[in-house]
Amino acid sequence: MENQEKASRIELAASLPVFLCFAVYSTNLAFNRAYKPLLEKLGLTYPQYVALVALNEENDQTVSQLGQKLFLESNTLTPLLKRLEANGYVIRRRDSHDERQVRVSLTPQGRSVFEKVFCGCGTIVDATGLDEQSYVRLQRELIELRDNLLAGSKSSKQDLDRE
Amino acid sequence: MENQEKASRIELAASLPVFLCFAVYSTNLAFNRAYKPLLEKLGLTYPQYVALVALNEENDQTVSQLGQKLFLESNTLTPLLKRLEANGYVIRRRDSHDERQVRVSLTPQGRSVFEKVFCGCGTIVDATGLDEQSYVRLQRELIELRDNLLAGSKSSKQDLDRE
DNA sequence: GGCATATAACTCGTACGCGATTTAATCGTA
DNA sequence: TACGATTAAATCGCGTACGAGTTATATGCC
């Protein structure tokens, strides 16, 4: 009775379909494949598109700000943003008040390509087979799960840093 | 009334937290980070661990069989399996009846490392913050979503092949 | 048997993700 | 002001994903 807290609250069989993490992993692969036909016509990858979404929401963000929203760091974002710049979708320039920071802005072509993909999203949303209620609920549950996981890894990371 | 079917059933604002695909994408990043401390001690990556899970469930599978379970193809799996072999966790050998196929088996070390990670999973399962019921439900919903998405991309791919 | 077709795995090039390190700018404090 | 500490971005190396193409084996049909 007293060691109830010690063991994991959920018993798992050692089989793939039973892992929640594998369900998330494979659903992510599936979403990438669903988006691919829509994106590759425009020379975009899925993470690049996500960056455009974040920039459309708020323009002229620093790399760190973008990173916080996308859960990525500069080692991933810098090359990605350079590719978007090479394709004419964003502009990167040093902040004049703090030259350490780089500010990223959408170009008109960037905004237009974002809108094009956004309008084509309906097909994919429909392919989920979810009604609006399930869609929103699933999304909310995932965000909560993600934030729980990130809170867990962050605290264990701080433990390591402290050593 | 009549064109109700034409438009997507779900209206989205153009904001990141609203995309289900981004919820899945970022939750996948979070799961990877949660598993990392457990896996890197053993020199494993998350996809490598998933391959070990599949092999523990059924040993001596071909690359294609593994690929079907993991939703990956040989261009991804071959290098991954070679790394597992280099670390002594699996053995790869040509099928004597059909030399085109490569059969992959767990070594004793592979089985032992799988068990080690599996036993350490409890912490991560707990970090999800989900009770057993929500865990299982979320997982089932994701699998259904994944399979809907894959069915959608597969049919549109066949359309392309037919052209 | 011989040859076109199909199939399984592999190889290659590109783009993430990320740990580790580097470079450059700013801040804090004496 | 000077100088160590901090911070932001960039760079590097490795391991996935995956489209496209290659190689080797098996199959089907004459």
C-alpha cells in the first residue's frame, strides 16, 4: 500500500501499438506525409511552413522568440531560416539596438505562400476524419501532454546542470 | 445548406496553437527529449529503441516487415539497423531462401538493453501526467488519426502513379 | 534456357533535430 | 573604463526521414 507511489501508475505490455510515444511518433510521420504534396509544390518543408505560420502571427521576431514558439533552438532554426531567405520568403537582419539578435520578417512572397498553404489545409483537416469537437479536444490534450513532458525534462536537466 | 460538404468541416484561425499537426509535431519533440536521458546512456536513439521493441515482439523479421510496423522504408532502416549491428544489439543476415531479403534478429545484448529501457519507461509514463484511462484513450485516438491520414496520402499517391 | 519484369535492400543527396562548441555583442561590477 | 560573465546566433557532427536512383535476386512467360 505504501509503495503504491513507487511503481508507474500505468502498466504497459512490451508491444509497439501500446506505447503512447509511438502513437505520437507515427502520427507525426503521417502528418508530414499528408502535407508533403501541398508543400513541395512551393518548395517548402513542414518545419519551414510552421515557421511561416509563427511569423504570420507576429512579424519581425528574433530567432530565440521563434524558437520558443516552435520548441526549437538556433542550431536548427538558423539553417532553416537561411533556406527560407534563399527562397525569398523571409528577410533576416541584425537588430540595430542589440547586434547579437537577428530579426526575421516575412516578405510579401512569404505571406502569400503561407496563405496558399493555409487555404489548402482543409483537405488535410478533413483527412483526419475528426469532427470539430474531437479535433479541438485531441489538440488540447496533446498540448497538455507536451507541456507535462517538457516540464519533466526541463527539471531533470536543471538537476544535471547543478551537478 | 447544399455546399456544406464542400468547405472543410473545421474552421481554423491561422495561429500555431490551433493546428493539430503542430500539437503532434511538438509533442513528438517533447517525447524525444523525455526519452533522451534514458537512451543516451545506452548509446541508443529513439527510433533505434522502437526498432528493438518491434524485434522483441517478433524476432528475425525482414527489413520490409520491420518497415511496415515502424512506418519506415529501407532507405531509413538500413543505416539505422547497421548502427544497431555495429553496437552489437542486432544481427543482420541474408535469407537463404530469398537472397534479396535481409533478416534482422536481436542479440542477447539487444534484448537486455531493450529490457533496461523498458523498465525505465515508468518515469516517462508518469511524466505524461495521464491516468491509465486517458493514456489509453489518447493513444487509440492518435492511432485512428494516423491511419486516416495514411489512407488519405496513400490514395492520392496512387492517383499520381496512375498519371 | 533466356529475357523482361518485379521486388528487396542499398546508396546518395537534402533537410531537419540536437549536443557541443565557437564567435560576437552586451552586461555587471569593481 | 576595463574585464569577466552572460547572452544570441552560428557552426559542426551525427542520426534520422525520404525522394530518387542503383544493384542483385527472384519470377513469369515464351
